[in-house]
Amino acid sequence: MPKGMETPSGGTDEGREAAGFYARLAGEAWADVCEPVRRFHSGGPAARWSGRFNVSHGPGFVARTLARVMRLPAAGEGLSVRLVVTDEGGRGERWERTFGGRPFVTSQSEHGEGFLAERVGPVEVLYRLEAEGGALLYRQARAALCAGPLRLRLPRGLAPSVEAREWAEAGEAGVWVRVRVRAPLVGTVVTYEGRVEPEVEGG
């Protein structure tokens, strides 16, 4: 998620580079993403956002156990959320989320030919970034288990499945986020949705 400098609506390589690595990965689709979401990913040394989210876990003991093991957000309504995104020298970003005081940290980087790689512990998920009706969509391509530089690609039937979408309502500066994580044979593990706004420095 993040940031606060205005990005060009054109699709030039120079403009995408200035906007951050999300714009570079999205390519021509970046111009079709709404302005609040582009600002959300516009680069910079660090960005801070906050808001409230609803978090639910899938039914059953296995889904709840997986959520704990994967250190996913705890279930709750109207949880306070804070997000700090730190640029890692143009190589990617570190996303430090806090849901109701509970941390959930992932690292993101570019992988291969235009993939966004997000890593949670030993699990890495690769996405293609696409635009749809002004929203930014994360289309999962594949997943792998990682140990240092080594990657073991997971068969589709064994891989977790992640759906994510970011959008903005007309006239709003904040960004809505919806994420759903599923696991094979289990179904939905966690779903979280809410809205974040940029924190005002010194506020």
C-alpha cells in the first residue's frame, strides 16, 4: 500500500519510474488506475496510512489454526489499522501492518518478467498487476516455498490462493482494500477489508 506524491497519468517509462516500482510493474495499465490508488503507491522513503478494517476467519478449527500459524490478522470488527511502507532502495518495499495492535509484515519486490513478489515467512506469492474500472487488481500467478535464494514452486493444488483489490470511491482521498486468503482443502482462511487514509505529519 502507499504514499503521497502525485504521479503522472501518462504511461512513460520516466513517469512510471518516478512513481515507484508498482507503476513499473503495472506498465500501461497504470494510467487506468484511479488517482487515489496511484498516490497510494507513488514511492518515497516511507509512508504512513491508518484506518479501520473488518477481519474474518474461515469457519472451522483448521482455518483458525492456519490463520494463527501464518500470523495473519486476528478476527474482529472495526479494528484500528496502521500501515508503514518503507522503500528498500528501489528493490521493493517492506509493508508493516498493525491490525488492532497485532503486527503483520510482508516484503515485496520485483521478480522475473514483471511479477510482484510478496513474501510472508517462507511463502512467496507472485502477482500480475492489472486495472479494472479504476481499481488495482492483484492476479495471482503462482506461489513458492523459499529458503534464502532458493524457491520451490508449489503445485496449484497445494498453493495458497490470494485475491486482492484496491480502489477508491468517487470524491474520496482514502483507499479501500480487500484481501482474501484461501488454502487447499480448507477454503477461506482470512478475509479483511477496510479503508485507509494518509496520516498527517505532526497530526
